[in-house]
Amino acid sequence: MTKINVCLACDDNYSKYAGVTIASILVNAAENDELEFYILDGGITQDNKSKLLSLRNIREGAINFVKIDNEMFNDYLNIKTHDYIAIPTYYRLKLPTLLPNVSRVIYLDCDVVVNTSLNDLFNIEMGTSSVAGVLDINRRMVKHNTSYVNAGVLVIDIDNMRKFDIEDKFLEWTRENREIIKTGDQEIINEVLKDQIIMVNDKWNVQSSNFTNRSSYTQNPQIVHFVSHKKPWHWASFSYHKNLYFKYLQYTPWALSGEEYKHWTKDNQWASLISYFRYRPLFMLRPRFYKALVCTYLFKDKDES
């Protein structure tokens, strides 16, 4: 068996979406994968905990809830970032304290679905690095920092974090730079670990905003990360991959009825198209649209040949 530790963080509002992420992992696990999940619990109700635990009916796997005292994160309150980002996003900065007996995890945001076994990702060579990830879709940030990764999918070597006191360095940098932080925990991770992060293939974190704006046009995304403000569970979301969310939702206790599923996967496609035309009526004049068109429908990935 191959042991794979997966960590997510959420409050009760995001427990359903965490469930979809976990379901997608269980559905696609390899026969020899031994999965253990650590859910950093920012206030999940007992009812939703029971629903999350029921996901073990898909496939055997351990699901652990780690109750979090939010007072541990007072230094991270009121940092400027996106309005929809809540305090659980900062939990990953204290993994050595929160998971004292765990050596390594794959950390996933709850707006992620997984389409393959995580074995290859979990077992990448890390050396002395604490974090491995995929370049962020934001080209401005990558221009500033060529190893600037998206923090929604990370391999985190917690042993290396302990060895090099990374948890303390995150806190120290935050206190010194609080007024200039723009992208929350992602900026903290990337600035503290600048030039020390391992880069992995971008198919492990396909950051999907809309048809044109994707970090990779691969036809074989191992992990899809819904990075736009409007998530798949928002009506008329632009995300090109949003039906994957509803595919894995059907494995959970929050599954839709037949009519609801049709509404969200068929009717929603038309609503999304109309909404996008209104949002960006001249999208067909953008060169990136034609790049996306060619890469999506004419070229196949090398690993699919």
C-alpha cells in the first residue's frame, strides 16, 4: 500500500465543497493508495461531519477532524485579500503545530477536484524544500517572483518546515509586511520561500477561470482548481471545467436529483454562455481566445499520444 496524506481546511460553509474534493480523490484513487485525510476544522457542524465521514462508503480511507482554535491566527486577521477568503485559508501556515505527527501532506483548497491518483504527486522528490506547487495563473505575480506558485494545490513537507522553522518565518514576515500583503497566505508562502519552491507539472493544478483563462489547456487535467470568484456552485459560472464539480457532487450526501442535475449541467451551460457574452462581448477579438481554441480542440497532450 502507498500512504497518501491529504489536508483540507474549511468552516461549515465550505464543508460541502470539501466533500466534493474528497469524493473526487476517493473515486480516482489507485488500488494500492492508502488515503488519510486531515480536515482542519474551523467550525463544522456534527451533521456535516457525519456527511463527510460517510464518504468512506465510496472507498476505504481515514478521515480525521482537527479542531482549530482561531485565536491561534489572530496575527493573520484583517490581512488584505479577496473578500471571499476566510480565516481557514491561513491554517496551512501552521501545519507543524496542527499536525505534529505528520511528515508530509498534499494540501488542497476546497474549490478543487482531482481526476487521478495522487500517488505520483505525493511522492515527488522534495530535497530540503518545504513546498512544491504549480506556477500561478497571475502573470504579474510570476513576473515579480518566477517561482510564485498557486497555493490551492501544494505538496507540503512538514518535516522540512519544522527543520527550518518555516512556521515562525511565516509569522515574522507577516508581522513585518502586514500593510503591503495583497494576496493573503499565498503571498506569505511565496515571499518567505522565494526561490526555494519545487515546481511541478502544471497539469497538477489547472487553474480554471473560463474557457480562455486557464493556466493550462491540457486535455488531461490531473487536478482542476476553480480559481474565479464565481465557483461552479454559483449559477452561470464561467468555469470551463465546472461540470466536473457536479460529476463528483453526485458521489456525496449532497447529490442532486435528476432534474436538479440537468438544471446545473445543461441549463447552466447556456446561462453561463449568455452571461459571458454580456461580461466580455468582444472576447472573440482576443488572441488568447484563439490560442485556447486551438490548444483545446486541435492539439493533444504529449502524454495522451
